[in-house]
Amino acid sequence: MASVTTDRIYSLLIAHSQKVLLAVHALKSAAEAWQRGDREALERFVDELSNLEKEADSLRRSITRELSRNELAQATSELFRRMVHLTDDVADTARRAGRFLLIIRDLLLPPQFKSDLLKMVSLSQEAMGNLAEAIHCLPEPAQRRIEYAARISDLEEAVDDIEFKMMEAAGDLQLDTWSAIIFWRLVLTTSRIADNVEDAADELLSYEGEF
């Protein structure tokens, strides 16, 4: 029978992953607004993303406090602490990507580049959704978490493929140096979201028990 404190950790882990998922969803909405040139909606969704990231930070701190005073084995506590920080990095990275969208909101880019970036965000959102489901399955046997982790790995690879495709087509872009730097910071930051999700999933795979 799990203790009350362990139950609270489990609830907080779920709440945190859902908050991070909402942050990535807000980034997707921001990217969609950016694609269609809706500056007002872009600003609104980036503000929402920033608030969600702050809420995720607060939940992360709560989890860290609970882990420090729980009777879980030290190795398990450290594993969850690493996983939570990596999951929290997803929200942090999404917030940075949203800010880059604001900076380049008036930059003229070929429609395909905007579509590709939106696809990267969509795949990252799907990956984060799988991570949230895997965390929700902590009380269950490890097989389901393994399945979710495999899906996340495939999604992260798909994001990488789009990133390299954009790099190959970059020679066709006619951008000044500043615009090129900011645009590629956006692309690399967006790509990093899926990387962070996969890193968190890898930590989750190290947990062989049932909560």
C-alpha cells in the first residue's frame, strides 16, 4: 500500500506532466498563429505559454520538496528528480521557442518553412503527450512505459528529419545575418523540445518498479 506522501508525489508528477503538455500545446497554437500572420493571437498564446511554464516550475519545486522527505529509496528519488527536471526543460524550451516566434513574427519566409516548423511543434506535442501517458502509467508494469518510450523515440527522429530537411533547403533563404541567426535559433530550440522529451522518457525507462 502506497503511503499518503507517495500518492501525493504520483499526483504531482501527473499534474506537472499535464502542465508541460499544455505549454507545448500553447506553443503549437502560437506557431499556428505565426503561420497565418495573426500577431494578436501569437502574443496571446506566447503569454499563455509563459504562464504555463511558471506553473510547471512551481509544480517541479513541489515535487522536489516531496521527494526530499519521502521514504522512497534514494536511487528512485534521484531518478524521479532527474526525470522531472528534464520534463520541466520541455516547458522551458517551448517558452524560448515562443519568444523567438515573437521576435521573427514579421520575417518573410517561404510557406514551406513555416509549415515545416509547425510540423516539428506538432510532433513534439505528440511526443510530450506520450510522455505524460507514460508517467500516468507509473503504477502499472513497465511494458506500457516501454511502448510509450518507443513512440517518443520515433517522434524525436521525425523531428530531426524535418530539421535536417530545413537545413538542406536553407541555401534558398534570402535573409540578413541577424534574421538568419534568430531563425535558426528558433529551429534548433524547437528541435530541442523533442530531445528533452526523449531524455525524460529514457530516465523513466530506468524505473522498473510499480508506484
